[in-house]
Amino acid sequence: MYRDIATQLVTAIQNGLFVTKLPTEAALMERYQCSRNTIRKAIDLVYQQGLLRRVQGSGYYITDIQLQHKTVVNLSARSLFNSNSTPATCSLRS
């Protein structure tokens, strides 16, 4: 069940239903009629996909970097510690 909820959360994020922040766990429990543990597992799956960031005491926020924008950000250690350049980005062509 938590996998289905995670899939629905990802779809909602991609469709712009949740723009900056997820609703509270309590609101999601009511929306999906399930336990807090199920919601937390679903959120964790979405978090593992890189679509969310956690802020303790504040909630779950939608990350700004998403592949739907067709931009890849290179965050490798080598590019971050090279003082002569900025992190590299490239646009994907479809």
C-alpha cells in the first residue's frame, strides 16, 4: 500500500499539486486513510528518489532540482573542489 501512495505522491509533485511542501503526515493520513507508519514509508520512498528534503520540525519540502526540467547538475566531489570552475550543468536534448 505504501508503494501505491508513494507513486501517487510522485505524480502529485510532478503535476504541480505540491509545489513547495508536502502536507503534514496527519493530513496525508486522512487523505489516504492509512496509518502514520504507512505514510512515513511512502514519504521515505519519495525522499530516496531525491524529490524531497527533510527539515526537522518543519516538514518535507519539494526539492528544486528535478529531472522534469531536463537539467542535470553535476555534484561530484571533483567538480565541487575544483577552484577554477563552478558546478557543471548540461541540458538534455530529447
